[in-house]
Amino acid sequence: MSIADPCTACELLLGRGRVPGGLLRREGGFALHALADASPIPGWLVLTSERHARAWYDLAPAELAALGPLAARVMNAQRAVLGAEHVYAFAIGDALRHFHLHLVPRTAATPERLRGRRCFEGRPEDMLGEDALAAAARAVAAAL
Ligand SMILES: [Zn+2]
């Protein structure tokens, strides 16, 4: 699998990417934003490293120390604001130069076929509008 070039995450971090709700927060070397792609899940957020560091093993000790508490706070906000029963965390790292942790809320309304890793397999008709995605992302960020 090829790495994105030019770097789409750098573009996003510079505010040039199109992401519903924009950049929500920067903290501890990471930026919080909604999924920068079509999404079937409202409140699907991503923590992206501000520097090039492909995976957990490339993160500095201070980044690793910041990441856990920050991710847990985002997950708790997703649970409180969106009524999520659970929040999945995925760090795959095949396609970007930046570590990015997907934080994907699962609610009672999440259809079975979009649960777990199948959230990445939404069909075109599953994808939500940008306004709904932006509203959910901003609501979670406001609760942090
Ligand atoms: Zn980059």
C-alpha cells in the first residue's frame, strides 16, 4: 500500500483539508477532528499526530503519555454527548505518515453491519451529510 503524497494529514493540520467541523482541538502533539472522508457514523473522530510518526512505536514518550488520557476523555465525551454504549479505537496506519487513532462511537442505533471493524465498510447510502457530521463532532468537542 502506498503512503499518501503530498501528505494529506499535513494539509489537514494546516487547515487546508476539508473535514466536517474543522480542527476541533490540539493538545499534546495531536489534533482532534472528524473523519476526513465519507462517514456512516456521527461523531466518528480521529486523533492525528501533528508530526510524522507512523505508528505507536514512532511516538515520543511525551506524546504517548498525552495520548491515553486524551483518547479516554474524547471517548467519555462521545459516550456522554452521543449516548454511545461503547467507543472503538483503531490505529491501522497503512496509508498516512501520521499516527492516527480512530475513535468510533457505537450507539443503539448503529446497524449491526456497521459495528466493529465493519464501520470502515459503509456503503454510499450509509454516508451521512456534512452538516450532521460537523454538528456531532462539534458537540463532542464542546464537552471536552
Ligand atoms: Zn504530514
